[in-house]
Amino acid sequence: MSIIHDKIRTYDFLTEDDRKYLISWTDPSRSPSQAVFAQWIREITRHGAELPEADRHGLAQLGWEIAVKMSDSGHKQKWMSEATRDSLLEMEQILGVEHDSSSALILNRFRTDDDNFQRDPSSQLDVKVLHDYLEGDGKVLRDQLRSLLSDPSFATEYRATKKEYRDWALDKCGELAQQGYGLLALPDYVGGQDNMTDYASVFELLAHYDGSLTIKFGVQFGLFALSILNLGTREQHEKYLNRAGTLALKGCFAMTETGHGSNVRGLETTATYDKSRDCFIVHTPRPQAGKEYIGNALHGEAAVVFAQLIVDGTSHGVHALYVDLVDSQGNDLPGIKREDCGYKMGLNGVDNGRLYFDHVSVARDQLLSRFGQVDNSGVYHSEIQSANKRFFIMLGTLVGGRICVASAGLAMAKNALHIATAYAHKRRQFGPADDEPETLLIDYPSHQMRLIPKIAEAYGIDFALKGLSERYMDDEEKSKKIESLAAGLKARATWFATSTIQECREACGGAGYIWENGITQLKADSDIFTTFEGDNTVLIQLVAKGLLSDFSKEFHDDGFRAVFRRLMKQASTSITEKNVVNVRKTDASHILDPVFHREALRFREKHLLHTVALRMRRYIKQRLSSTDAFLRCQNHMINLAHAYVDRVILKAYHKALETCPLEIQPTLRHCAEIYALDMISRHKDYYLEHGYMEGSKTKAIRRILRQRVQSLKGSSLSLVEAWGIPNSCLQSELV
Amino acid sequence: MSIIHDKIRTYDFLTEDDRKYLISWTDPSRSPSQAVFAQWIREITRHGAELPEADRHGLAQLGWEIAVKMSDSGHKQKWMSEATRDSLLEMEQILGVEHDSSSALILNRFRTDDDNFQRDPSSQLDVKVLHDYLEGDGKVLRDQLRSLLSDPSFATEYRATKKEYRDWALDKCGELAQQGYGLLALPDYVGGQDNMTDYASVFELLAHYDGSLTIKFGVQFGLFALSILNLGTREQHEKYLNRAGTLALKGCFAMTETGHGSNVRGLETTATYDKSRDCFIVHTPRPQAGKEYIGNALHGEAAVVFAQLIVDGTSHGVHALYVDLVDSQGNDLPGIKREDCGYKMGLNGVDNGRLYFDHVSVARDQLLSRFGQVDNSGVYHSEIQSANKRFFIMLGTLVGGRICVASAGLAMAKNALHIATAYAHKRRQFGPADDEPETLLIDYPSHQMRLIPKIAEAYGIDFALKGLSERYMDDEEKSKKIESLAAGLKARATWFATSTIQECREACGGAGYIWENGITQLKADSDIFTTFEGDNTVLIQLVAKGLLSDFSKEFHDDGFRAVFRRLMKQASTSITEKNVVNVRKTDASHILDPVFHREALRFREKHLLHTVALRMRRYIKQRLSSTDAFLRCQNHMINLAHAYVDRVILKAYHKALETCPLEIQPTLRHCAEIYALDMISRHKDYYLEHGYMEGSKTKAIRRILRQRVQSLKGSSLSLVEAWGIPNSCLQSELV
């Protein structure tokens, strides 16, 4: 590198500015931004097209020819000179990419880390094909970010105090912004890429690396910027979004209050329109109404504050306002009070805090006004008449956040599974006799049962989340159905993360408890995922309510008789499934039949739905209030929602099997079988209780599940390696 | 306090030494030791008995009269003087315990914190009676320690760096030692109290307070001192134990190695007898043989090192040696290398490290020689002929440790349950309508199901652990049966702790994630409990092996026919239980019948035992090696061990119901019902699969369990308060 710097300094065809630029680009943390790259690609495409197609040149030669073509006459002279061309060729040589290798580079494109994927000769699985399939279209961006995170400047260490951890997270957030990652999801008219999918990929990949940085990134570029995008007008976008996406403006998302977390409708902060001063007065009426656990609360210069909007004595429900927290000197504005939430179980690199507002004036045009605004005569308008509907649209930002948190949870669970599986393939303990080698952990059936079904489930959740993301991106309406699916998968993925990381910690024994082995931080950081962006227990009930309301809509639309006929028909289907032969079938071909899996999971879901609907109907007839009826069915509804999510994941698995490359199909089918039998096993009490299976069948399922798990042992390491988590992200001495 | 100090300084009947003593005693962290208190009690009992029984005096007057009686003539003069007596009366007044109140104090004895136990008027339960019953004989010591831990000098704060946390833990360990807590379990001939029960109580109570201090205390006064006690000779006790018990000598317990944790028999460190120099050479043959995760490794001045003892080329298996780590100046001795294990998920106040020995010489008399010694002609002797038996005796120290870790895990789970239950009784979220108060968390059925069965289970584990402790203390032989029970309950209690603390964290929502609310530290600190002092997965298999070997012993002793007859008899009992009426019984009186509970839990255990025994027999007949046969049955064996522990806990519950005060019986019976039905519910797939119950019955059990849980809601707060965890230990803003 120092040779290159020396050369740059001596080439006399470069100006002082050129030199500064070129040297700055060689610093990996300040490499050219996405925008600069994009410009190069445009120029290269345009001028490169004019070169003779038959010529096969190296990079330097090509660059030189393009430069000559695109330069205006003033610069052409400089570029035409042989000295310049020779300097470029010399540089090519220094970099070790002279003609042959550089043309190979161009013709074969970049190979990145793909060589990692040939490690396991014992497995029949082509790990690279599986990896590429999992990566999908995002591979280039993902490889780019993986390589940034593997840079020495991103090396991690234990940061004991919140001060140093928070400073680090803010700093790294800045570096990511400089690379253009903060603008990905924002519209092009503020300099963004309009690419939510890429944004979600970055969030997921960061989760493999550091939880605090992930959340810090998500608070700034997701919650803060995207709530302005979703709830603000075009003028508001142009005013704030570029600065938010480049971290020139640090912001927070102030929704949760001490007294109201899950029940957002009950928020107590008020934004009262003051006609005389033509502004809103944002106010915290009591300490319990303070904004709580707000990420970026201490670094933040502005906040999107959710408050009850009161105009002329009438409350219009929860609305969001853009509120400045600091003046131009960076000092807190009058009426703003912040408190540090202090240390937490994890995520100590995120500056969570409390915000209190004491009659803070906010200009009228800072109400984020896409769905509701106050005009200059002080009258409230909204295109959406129903306050209820308006409320759910305001909360829409959370849906994207839930998908992101779900993938982040899954990503962390994958880290833990990678570490524990790799460890199980090399750690030995106890053996048949003193003079024989001890047994590998992965050879113990109990250890296989701890890890392998979880690997299979991770794949299933991954497919379901990818399917959900695609539907979410395509769906302009952000329908109730997708909201409900996001709620269900968020709850499932994050509970899965909690239990998986716990299991992996224990599966690594004492080593799992040591920070340098990479699991402890995952546990501490991911634990809150089951709570934030919607508490899982609340979300899972939201799913059940969605299913029930679809069901009652059917009642409403088609009348009771029609639904009753359908119920009868489905019941008779169940009777077919429940016939004497079926409930006792124990042969492997039946037990492994995907149709059996699908039907078994569907039976549990439908049966729970029908029984809970009938119970609700009975209670309502008994004149119980709907709240009381709901409370009586609460546990029943929670079971229903889980059954629904189980089935959704299996469906996504089966869809993946239809679309994946043939080489990887057998292994993925094997995983899908394990997932399905695991789900059926976990709920076999239900199947037995309702006569869907007999004991002989559930015993056969247990036996066959164990066999399938055992026979996936050989591929288990490849399956975790296919996720392509770089060592710089695993940060574990055990791998 | 400063008035008292002034007075002490002015009383001219005190010598300078008297003054220093008295003033030092007023410092709560340096209050008189147990030994001094014990002496006072002896003197007061002896001389107090001579006072006229009819007189009713205050404390000062009584003290003065006793002092006069017990003084020799030289001091009597001083005590006789009116001035002395008046000074005492004056002091009594300053302290606010003049005549009436001080005699009230004496006559009613101390009330300590008992007033805390009247808070819940809604509950019929007499919380104080329950608390006293749970405390048992240890109440005085426990109250004393509770009050010490509530002292401002024991106030806790977040300690971010391991350095400051470790310094604090060492310091507090010193204060506990100064109070005599380190000597409790040691024999009287080294200044101890010979009271293992009290030692275990201290360990358990400390766990309510701070995990790091608990483990630091346990490593020093438990593992280190007690291994010298159990494995050393009387001379060795006299040489080391008083200093170990007073922390004058800091030590560690160096058993685990990087390469061998669970498989202690495979340790690789060697202690080779060198005849020419009449000493042992302790050596780490490769880095993986280094001692790993050793608590006190950095502060320690000595270690009990477990190594393969080699004498004259013959290995005698694992033995323990007392090895000095430092010279008299406190510098590491030659050949000693230490490494810091760095940060961990929790317990960062414990200095875990690695120890490596490079040909370290250890004097012959430092082999802990109770069960094996090398005589001065260099010949190895042991009273125990079987190397196998000797090995298990060497590991005996671990059994007491396992009981302690189990209670510590349970104690931490109780903290979490107290916090989450208290929070559920005041936190509201969502409500029937906007203008009505929101619903308390504890009123949600799902929330009741999260917390209340766990409270019931905590009581059951507590009773089982107390029963085990009593048997352990009484049992000089430390039989296999107790070892197996300790293994099972250690695994159960610590897994219970992990899952309960997790559930409580989530049940407190975001608040549970904040350090100042007291749950995060419990989670981080207790997580390793499932791994250390025996990995739970290994321990639970030990239990199963114990059950199986008892079973095969029966085969061996009584012959196959006899056992077969018994099997048949038991099978016919099951058939009675499994008769058509029984398997369908759904009336509450049957479902709540303790005989049904006992039989159901017994059925699962016996049935699993028989089936695994038959499988093993079949595999052995098929000429599988015993290792392979075992591997095939591994998951089956694990289930057997869990079934056994479930039943042991129920048995302890039922025993407690027979012995507890009548006032608390109804509530405890209610808890026992919940525990039993919860266990049956969790395994209803098993009962259904084996035809022990039909679906109608398991449904009835689910319904009745939910009703019983709901009706315990009113007492749930009292049940957690009865544990008597002081606020200084809960350290939570949520209570």
C-alpha cells in the first residue's frame, strides 16, 4: 500500500486534489461511495461500448482507452501521453493484476469468498449452490458488506462501559452511512436507491456482526427515516431525509411510553394545536407518559414523536410529529428532558433513554402530514375518515420493522448454530474405553436432537421470511393479511432465536459462557427481540384475532348456513384423514409423505380455529362481553396462532423445494421432513387427544424423526456453512 | 451514631482499647463475629441465671448487673460505680431503647422483618406462618445475614469492568469471612462450626443477592476448603483450613481442563512421584490439559489440583494435591502460568482463569492423603482397593457443591418470580374500553399460565432440595442413591432457573431488559449453572444409569424370573389404572386426587424404566457393545431421568403437606395440585400414547389445571413474598 501511495505522490500528471482523492480511496473505511461507483459504471458502460469488441486488454489498458475517450480536449493531452499509460501499467503490476489476471478477473467476474464452500468432502451437498440459492439477488451487495465487516477496522472487542460501546456504534454507523448504506431504502429524489430489499439485507447481515450496531443502524435509517418517509409529505422528505440517510441528522423514534408499550392507542403524550401561535404544544402530562427505551435518545438531534393530536379540543388520535431536540449549537431546546436508561442485558452500544416534553412548541408544518394535516386556518383534515383505520396506517412503519427484527433474530440464531455445530464436530468427550478416542459430541443422539431440528427450522423460517418480504415489497396496500403474517413470523423467529441461542450456549458447555467464543453477546443482544417492535405475546394474539375475523367475515358474507356447510365438508375431510387405516399408518413412506405433513399441520390449525370460533360464539350468546369472551379463550387463541405459523413455514419450505436447484433438493427435502415431523411431534398430544393419530403412529413418527435427524448429521456442518457467515462475524474461538 | 461515638470517647471508665473495640463494633461491616456473640451468650446465660427471676429490668440495668456479677474484683469497682450505670442508662436512652422498649425487645424477642408479611389482606394465607415454615431451623442465621446484606455498605451498583467487579467481590468475601461465615462448615478444631447446613443457607441467601459473590464465596469456602476437608488428613486440615476459612489463604479448585470437563477420569495433568527428590512433579503435558474456567485462578495463592497420580511408573488415577501458586512475597512460583478467561456472559466478579504447570515440584505431604498416600519409602497405599471406587470418593466433594448450586439456581429463579409477579400485580395494559381502567397483567389467563405454575414448581423443588440436604447431612456414606438424587435435582433446579428467569424477563416486557430492574443480572449469572458442577445433560444420564443399575441389580440378585414376576405384577397394576373407567374419568375429585397424581407420575417413570431396560437387554443380546446400546437408548434414558425427578418432587411436596402447619396446608395443597397437573399435562402425549388416559381425560386436566391456576391468582403475590427476599436483594425498581 505504501508503494502505491509513493507512486501516486510522484506521478506528475496528477493534480494535488487528484492525489488526495486517490489516497483517500485506498483507506478501506473511506472507499468510494455507492454513488461514485454508480457514476463510474454509467461512464464505463457509455464509453466502453465504443471500444472494439474483439480486443482483449488488461484493466489498465482498458481504463486508459476509456479515459482517453471520455476526456475533453484539455485533459486528453494528459491521458494520451505514453508516460501516463506506462504509469497505469506499472500500477497494475504492483497490484498483481497484470494483463492475464486482470482479464481473468473481468471475464470470470469476482469470486469473493466462494472458495470457502468446498470444505466438507464427506457431504454430497454442493454447498456453493445452496449458498447462492439462499443469497438470491442480493449477493453482490451482501458480498460487499461482508467484505467491509471483515476489514480490520471493523474488528470487534469487548466494550465494558456503555460510553465506549455507544461511541463505537455511532462511529461505525457513520462509516456505514458514508458507504451509502443509510440511503438504500430512501427515494431517489433525496439521493436514495428506493431499495427496501437491500436495506433489509444490510440489517440482517449486520445482525450477524454486532447487535448494537444493527439496532443503532435500524433506529436511525429504519425507524426514524422511514417513519418520516411513510408518514411525511414530499416537502418533509426533501427537508429531512437526505440528512437522516447520511447521518448528518441523528434522530429517534419516540413511540413507546413508560406506561404504554404494547397499547399504543393509549399513549398519553399530547400535541395540542395552539391557534394563537399557530403551532403544536407537545407535552408529557405525567412521568409515566415519558417516552421510554428510545434508541438514539441521547445522541438524537430530532425525534419523530407519537402523540395524541388535539385540535380545537377534539382528539384525532395518535399522530407523529417531527420534533427538534437541539438548537443549532447542539444544546437541548427548552422543555426537553432526557434520561439515560442505563445498562441493559445487552445492546449496551445503543443509547436507550427517556424523553420528556414540557410544553414544547413545534411548528405546524412539522406534523408529519401525509395522512392528516392542520391547515393554516387551524382545521384538521384527513383523507382517511375512520380514526381506527388511520391509527393502523400510522402504525404501518412497524410492519417493515417487524420483518427486519425477525431476520435479525434469525441471523443471530444462525451464528449460534454455526458455532455450536462446528464445535460439536470437533469436541470429544467420554469414549467407549480408556484406550479409544473419545466420542464427538455430534455423534451423541441427544446432541443431534439439540441442534439438527433447529438447523432445519432455521431454514424453514428463512424461506417463510423471504416469502413474506417479497409480498411486503410488492404490496402497496400493506394489507391486514401481511401485517398479521409479519406479526406471526416476528414472534416465531425471535422466540426461535431465544431458545436456539440458549440451546447452543448450553451445547458448547463452559466454552459457550466465555465472551470470546461468540455466543454470550448473541444471547444478551437478541433477548429483547421477543419484546420490542411488538411484544410477542401480543403479536401472536393479533395473528389469532386476524384468523378469527377472517372466519367471522365468512360468516357475515356467506351467512351461517354456507359456512356451516363448509365446516361440515372440512369435518368430513378430517374424518377421511382420521379413518382407521390412516390414524394407524406407520410405514416410512407415509410418515415422510409431504402431503401427510401438510394435512396434519392444516388439521391442527383448522380444528383450533373452528373450536375457538365456536367457543367465542357460545360466550357471546351467553352475553359475555367480547373482552371477557376473549380472555376466556386467550390460551386457546395463542395455540391457534402458533399452529398457523407452523403451517405457513411448512408451506414456504415446500415452495422452496419446487424452485430450488435440483442439486440441493434432496438435502432441503430432508430438512423439510425433519421440520414437519418435529412440529407434529411437539404437538402429538393434540393429535392423540383428537383421535387424528393413534399411539402406534406417534411412536413411529418419533422413531423416524430420530433416524432422519441422525442421517442429516453428515450434512449438518455444510448446512450451517452455507449461510456464509464470515469468521469476522462469528467472532468465535470455537469455529 | 456520632453522639454514641462522642459518649464512648468521654466515658472515663473505658480504657483506650475498650474505646477502640466499641467504636469498631458500631461499624456494621465490622460488627462482632459469631464467635464473640457466642461467647456473650454463654456468659449471659451463666451469670444471668443468678439474677432474681421476678425483676423486670431494661437492657442497660440487666447488662450492668451481669457485668458486676461476672467481673473479677479488679474490674468490679469500676462496674459498681453509679457513674458507669448512669452512662449505660444514658446510652440506652440515646439508642431509643429505654426500659419499656428494651424489655419489650427482650420479652417479645426480635421482630426483624416479619412486619413485611402482612401486606396482602385479600389473601387468606398467613404469609408469616408460611415464611417461618420455609425458613426452618436456620431462621436466626438467615435473618442475621439478610440484615447484613441490607446494610448500605452492601448496596450494589452496575460494575462494568471485570477489574472493579472482581475487586468488589474479593472485598465482600473478606467481610463475610470476618463475620465468620467462611468457617461455618469447617470442623471445630480449626475454629469452625461443623455446620454444613448453615453454610448451605449462606450460599443460598447470597444467591438472592449477587451471583459473583456467591460463586466467589463458594469457590473459596466450599470447593477449596471443603476439598481439603474431604480429601485431606487431620494434619492437613490443621495446616490449611483455618486460613482458608478466614480468607487469610485464597485458594482455588483446579479440576476441569480445557480438554476434559465432564469426563474427569480423562484429566491429563500428571503428578509424578520423583523418588530421588521425594516430591511430586505436577505437569501440564499439552495446552488442552491446562486447568480451565478455574474460579479464583487470578487471586488464588494456592490450588487443590486434580491430576493423574503416577508412582513408580504406575498410574493410580485422579488424586488431589495442595499446590502453592505463590511464594511468601506473593510472586508466582516457577512453572506456574495463569491466563485470564476474560469476560463471560455473567459472573464477571469471579476471576475465572486458566492454570498451567510446567514441572512444578510439590512436597510429598501435599498430596491430600485421606484416601491414598505415598509413604516415605515411595510406595503408594490406599485403604480403598478399587480404583473405580476411589475415583468416585475423590469426586464426592462435588455432591455437596451440586446441592448448593441447585439451591442457588432456585434462589435466583425466586428473585425473578418475585419481581415478575409483583410487576404483574401493578402493571396494566389494554382494557375493555377507552374509558375503563386497563387490565392488570395478572388478570390475563396467558400471564397466569406463565407465572403461577412456575411458582408452584419452585415450591416443589424447594421441598425436594430440603429433603435431599437433610439426607445428605445425615448420610456419612454419601451413598450412590444420594449422589444420583443430587445430580437429578441439580439438573432440574438449574434448568428450571434458566427457563423461569427467561419467562420472567419476557413477562416484564422491556422493563425486564433494563439492569436496574433486577432480572438481567440473574439471567447472565445463573446461565452457567446448567453447565458447571456437572453438565446437566451428563448428570441427567447419570441419574438414568443409576436407576437402570438398581434395576439390573434386582435382576442379578433375584434372578430373571423373580423380576419378571414383579414386572408382571406392576403391569397388571397399570392395567387396573388403565381400566376403561379410569382412563376416561374426568370429574374434578378424581383429577385433583393426590393418589391419581402419584400413580400417574409413577406410571411414567416405571414404564420408561421397564422399556429402556428391555431395549438395552435386547441390544446386548444382539451383541452390540454396551456403549452402542447406550447411545441408541440415550434419549429414552434422558426421558426416564426426567420422569424420576418429576416424581421425587411430587413426593417431597406430599411429605411437606403432612408436616406443615395446618394454616398453610390448603394453599400448599393447591400448589401441589398445580404442580402435579402441570407435569401430567406436559407429558400427556405419553399418557395418551400408552393408553393411560383418553383424550376426554387430558382435556379435563387442561381445563381443571387452568381453573386451579386462575384461583391461585389471589395468593400468588403472598407466595412469592413468603420467600422473604429483602428488597436489598431484589434490587428492582419494579417491586
